[in-house]
Amino acid sequence: MKIQITLVLLLLSFTVHLKAQKGIGSVASNAFQNMTDKNYTAAIQNFGYLIKSPQYTQLEKVKKKDKISRSKALAVFTYNYATALAYSGKYEEGLASLAAIEKSSTHPAFFSFLKKVYKDRFFDNTVNFENFEAAYKAFDDFPNIAYDVAPVLTARGFYEKAASIYEKALKKDKSGINYYNIGIVYKKMGQEKEANKFFEKGLAAFPTKKSPDNCSYQSIHILLLFELGQPVEAKKLAAEILESNPNDFCAQENLAKLQFLTKDYENAITTNQKLVSENPFLENGFLSIIQSYKALGEAERALTMLNDLLEVYPNYAMALVERATILSQNAKDDEAKVDINKALKLMPNHPMIQKINSDLQAK
């Protein structure tokens, strides 16, 4: 989703008439900016235009190398078109568009891979990412796609694979967010010293231009300061950023994470509720609210929210884990085992799910 710079450069390398080339590049640039600005109606229109363009759909007389490049570009356009539809409340329509072009493409593997990322992005964790390397390798010239793929692998406990993707992205984009992301992966692997090195570099990597998702320059520093043991400074920075720009979505998101990490649960709930109202598919937004209620001793409320969430997204693995935990604490081990077994099937390599499952089976 966040690949606009690389993609525009790729478009400009295509061997087509200069005027047409500039026109397509302009539409692509506008389309990705629409996504950044959350203008999904315009994004749907622009990406819809691109995925119907003869440049990507009529490749009979195109050289093999260019045909592959254009097929990859078409896959990415379609992925973003589908994502804009999903954000507009049309998830199934977006999925259908990916499936349709996958079926007609001469390179269906590109679409199959991004369709998996799409489904997982919207809480359907039934996809299998065990053997993802071959498909992902095809997108090496789209370095920012790491923002979509690496979190999928991190969530499944494939930490080394996620670290490898982030490290590759870091070579081309030494931004604070990349340093933070890879630091978190190393922290999950138990390599605290290595993680802190990345956090320190991230804090020093004040970007000279806006990040791919148009966040404020230093908003990721909120979380970097926390990871380096400076929660007071982190909250102060968050207040400063939001005072100058109250609508900075990324600063609000990072503040919500900071509030949860510092056990400021009531404010974490308030901030996350605002964010989820603007973006229902905010990563872990609902779960953070639920976990905050649970931490405040409102387990029944948390359980009700989980039941509602899983009714809509029955294959959302981490929601199943949360419900299993609450059920187990309420001595409902048989029900908890059902949820944790399903979560384990969805994400068999996740260390936390494995541990909870082991604890439950021992009862």
C-alpha cells in the first residue's frame, strides 16, 4: 500500500510514449496520495483507471522483462484498489477484483501473493505464509512493500524473515519508522541490546522528507523514546506534535500505543476509540481497547466486545487468543481450548499462542 515513490520510478522506466508515460505516472502518484490522505473515493477512481489501462492489460507485443514489470505494477495497483474499497466498506468487492485479475493474468502468482496480504490485512488469518519467499522476491524492486508484508510475518512469529525484509528496506530508507520496526522484531527475538541499537539510530534519523504515509516528521519518536526508557519525554513530544497538528493520525496512533504501554488504559481507550472510528481496520485498534478494559478489571465488557468482533471476523487469530485467555481465567477451559486450538491452526508458529495452548492443555 505504501509504495508510491518506488512505483512512480518504475512507471517512468517503461518504454512508452513520453506524453503517455507522464500521464500514467501522474495518475499513479495522485492515486497513492489519495490513499495517504484517506480520500478513498478518489483512490478508487484513480486505481480503477490504472488497472484498466491498456499499458497493463494489453501486453501481447511487450518484451518479456517489461511484461513482468507491468504485471507486478498491475498487481500492486489492484491491491491498492481493493484496499481502498475495503476502507470504504466494500471488502468483498475488493477481494473479488483481486481474484478476477489474478484469474486472467499471465502472472497469477503476483496477484495470489498480494491477495493473501490483503485478506490478512483485514483480519482473515486463514492464509498460509510459510513459503512466501518466492512470491515476495518478485517484489524486491518495491522496497516499501515491506510495510505490508513484514507485519504479517511478525504476527506469525516468523521474526527472522521479518527482520530480513526490514533490513533490506532499511538499506534504501533509513527512516525512524524502519529502525523502530526492526528494533521491535529484535526485541521479540529477545535480543534487547541489538534492538536498542536500532532504536537509538531511529531516534537520530530525523527524516528530511515526509514518510510514505504522510505522518509528521517525528511522530515515530514517541515510541522510540519509550523503548529507550524515556516515557515522560515521549508523552511530552506527543503533546507538542498534537498541539501543532491535532489531526495528525500517526501521532495519535503512536500516542495510543504509548498510553497502553504505560498502563494509561483509560486514555488509551479514548484515543483508540477515536482512531477506530476513523479507520476500523487500524492494526490492533480494537484489541487494544479490549485489552485495556480487561486490564481495568472489566473482563465481561472485554468478553462481550470480543464476541462481537469474532462474529464479524471469525478467523482473527489474536482476538481468539484474547477470548481464550479471558475464558480460561473464568474457569471455562473447554471453551478456551476451542479458541486457542483454532488460533494455533491459523498461526502455528506464534510463540505466545504456542505457550497459551501448552498451558491450557496441561490443565
